[in-house]
Amino acid sequence: MCICRPRWIKYAPWKAQQPTIDNDWLQTAMQDRIAAMDWNAAAEDVRRFLDTAQQQSLRIWSEAFFSAKVAQLAA
């Protein structure tokens, strides 16, 4: 992670903050982004790229679903 940090951090929305990048920061940043997403719009954006069977999986896309996934990563 240290090798790529300078390149990606300078383009990130938090570049002026110079955060300490650790697991807690990453989990918080991911949860903040998940909370800000319009999951219905996101699902509609990708729907056209999926076949009919795969489109059914978009029904579970929600803040709660992805927040639970982040919590699993942190466990």
C-alpha cells in the first residue's frame, strides 16, 4: 500500500486532509461513500450490462447490504 499511496492520494477527495491511512480510516471512508450512494440509480446504471438472470442480483443493492459487506471485511 505504501508504494501506491502517493499516486492515488493526490487525486482523492481527501487529498488536502493528509489522512493516516489505516483500516479504521478505510472502513469509515467506505461507509461514508456507501451512505452517499443512490443505490437505485447505481443498479440502473449497470443493469444494461447484465443478462436477465444476473439482473435479479441488483435487487439486493442497498446501503444496508454494502455496509454489512464492509463490516465483514473489518471483522
